[in-house]
Amino acid sequence: MTQSAFRAQLLTFNGDPAQSSNAAVFNEDGLLIVEDGHVVAAGVYAALASQLAPGTHVEEMRDKLIVPGFIDTHIHYPQTDMIASPAPGLLPWLETYTFPIERRFTDPAYARDTASFFVDELLASGTTTALVYCTVHKESADALFTRSEARNLRMVVGKVLMDRNCPEFLRDTAQSGYDDSAELIGRWHNRGRQMYALTPRFALTSTEAQLEACGVLAGKHPDIFIQSHVAENHDEVKWVADLFPGHRSYLDIYDGWFHPPFRAAATPTGFRARASPRRAATENAQHVRVREQAQHDRERVREVNGVRHAHGAFAEQVVRDRFAARRVPVEHPLGVLEFEQRVRQPTFG
Ligand SMILES: [Zn+2]
């Protein structure tokens, strides 16, 4: 047994801070004891110091704050080299930057290299768990899982499902997306600290057949995660309303495919009609309804899995984790709030 210890300011959690104001615990003079790479004790220095094994060196870090490892609930590792690329909106941003760079992941060497840099950067920033999008290529998921496993991080990872409204070179099919996802689940889900997330990019880029196949696969793996996007942009929302008429809301599309009983319980109010210019005369009333709808969807997401928004807006978020209220556990490696951000050579000038 190898023991090490750190005397520092400590912030720990004994519950969900969204549920309880007492969940966060701060120790101004704290002690963290680590044995063989695992935290065995954390708390007030005066109370824990007597538990130190004889001869254990205590590293003095009293001007530092030690926190649990961060959990990033939404990140795309293929976009590592295109961070901060400017565009007037989501759809042109995808066309101009995202899809071309995702094409590079047909090359496994590029995928491995990016995965390695990405994982190192997460760790350097104190992030020890993340829910990660890959590209449509199953090799991109293999590359990230392999690197994450080597560093013994907990990662929830998915190959993107995308069988329409994207360049041909990034397209799978309902069948190939199903088969590739099933293969990756078999290889990686619950292997050590690795977990799988079915990853339909968003409703626009999946046919109903693909969403249905995704729902079937989710049904076969009740502990699997599903991640996607919802309502990030007005143009996207209008397009989705045209593609999926008859749904109460954007979120309702996912609800329908991934959890049929709730689909039946939803109140269809004609999402398409609200987006139609012919209804402009009642725009104010519609606006209110859209806001009510957004509120309904926010409550729905909480009801589904207690997940709060990954961003401030009702945009990037985990749609659900199969209604199991499953949480990625908070980890306790050192997450010192002091890091350097590295940037690779920018892909776009
Ligand atoms: Zn995203």
C-alpha cells in the first residue's frame, strides 16, 4: 500500500447540490488521503491527521482548492481542432467546419492522435468523466475508448448516427448505424469505466427508420445512455417541424422514438402549424405557446432523468439515460483548479 496525502482547501459533495443546499461541503483546512491511486478519506485536517499511516508525506497545498473531478456532460472530441470557428449559425457552422473535419476521422491515425490530445486536455483541465460525441465512423469511438481506458477515465461515448441531411461521406444507414452501435456496445459498454451512449446527432440528420432502430437498440440495453441535441437554433427548429409534422415539440420527437408510452401520453397540439407563416396573425399567442412548450420540455427532461441543462440555454443536453435516473458517479482524483490550456495548430485560420 502506498499512501499519499494533501493538505488543502477541500470542496466535496455528499449529495446533489441541485436537490440539497447542504450537499456541498467546504473545508478550509482539509486533508485528502490517497492509497494506491484511490481516495480513502477527505475531510477536516484536524479530524483526519491521526489516520495517516506512519511516514506518509503530507503535501502542503493550503493556498489551493481541491475539488472532485469535473464531469463534462456534452462535448464533441472531433471538434478539438475547430474550437471557436466563427459562423452565422448552427447549420452553416456544421457545413463549413464540422463536417469537413469529421471527414478526417476516416483515417484511424488521425482519430488516435486527436483522441490522445483530447483526453490529455480533459485531464489537464480536471475533467475526469465526459459524455462524448464521436463521428459517424465507428473507428472514431474505438480510438477514444482505447485512449480513455488507457488513462482509466470514465467516458460515456457514442458513434454519431446520421443517415440524411449531411454530406454523403459522413452518412451511415439505419442498418449500418444499428450494427456499428451494437458492435461498439458489445465491445465497450461497462468495460472497466467505459460506457456507451447511442448518439443520433439530432432529429434533422436521422430518418425515422434510424430513430426507430435506435429506440430498438435502447430497448435491448436498458442501462445504455442516449445523447442528442434539441432546439439550439431557430432555423433548425423550423426545419425539424417540417420534417416531423404532428409532434407536440422537438423533444417530443425523441420521446416518441425512445419511449413510446410517453408518446401516447403527450398532447399533440400541431407543432407544424405553429411554425407556419400563415399563422403569423396569431404570432403573439403562438410565441406564448412556444414558451409554455419550452417550459413543458424542460420539466419533461427533469422528469425523465433529473438532468439539468449542460448549457444555460435549453440546448445541448443529455436527452435521457433510459429513464433510469442513472448518474455518473462523482470521482475523487485530484482536480486542482490550476491548469494550462493547450491549443493545437488551428485547422482554420
Ligand atoms: Zn453538441
